[in-house]
Amino acid sequence: KGIVLKSKEEKRQLRREREKKRKARQKRGGTNKQPADAKDFDDFEDKQVFGDTVHAPPSLNFKMRNMEEKMAGKASSLLLAQKLNNKQDGGGGVVKKAKKEHLSMAKKAMLEKERQWVVEAYRALKADKISF
């Protein structure tokens, strides 16, 4: 089908026709909506011209709802919800990790030596398991 270019006037006429159909349906008492796949997506096509300059990303025009309003009446058993509730009640909530201290060169060398010893012990343990 390709890209369909419509003028503003054509788009306005199509929009008016859709509005008339919608109002006529409401007058007849047709509260049952059409299935989602019955929408005419041909009207939602954008004009794309090579070399077009775009000054900003598209903006979404809808109202953000509060998360509490969305979840009203729903019992949430999510771990995050429990943590947030504990935090609001004065409980522990999420615990932040403490920052690492700056270690001296001697401490770093000692820790590296200990790490090497643990790695060698682990490898020896694995080698013993494989030999059986």
C-alpha cells in the first residue's frame, strides 16, 4: 500500500465522518464497542518525507494517573508493595549498601593474597571431584 499522503482537509473530513458514525451509534443505544482489531488504522499514518527535519520527539498527550488510583481495590501481594508499605509504616524498607572505604595498599595486597588462596582451594576441590 505504501505511504498515503492526505491533506489536512481530507483528514478533517474523515475525522468528522468518524465522529458522526460514533454519535449515531450512541443514539441507537449501541453501547457495545467494536473489537480492537476493527479500528481503521489507515487514518493513523504519518507523512514521512526523506530529508525531513525533526525538531523534537513526538509528545504523548494523556493524563498520568496516580499509581494508587490504578491499584485501588486490588490486593497486591508483590514483594515491592510489601517493601514500600513497610517503608511507609516506619519499617526497614529497602536498605542501602554502605560505600566502600578507601583501602591502603597493604590491605589491598592482603585481600588479593587471600582471594588467590580461595581461588586455588576452589580449583583443588573441583579437581578432586573430577578425579573420582
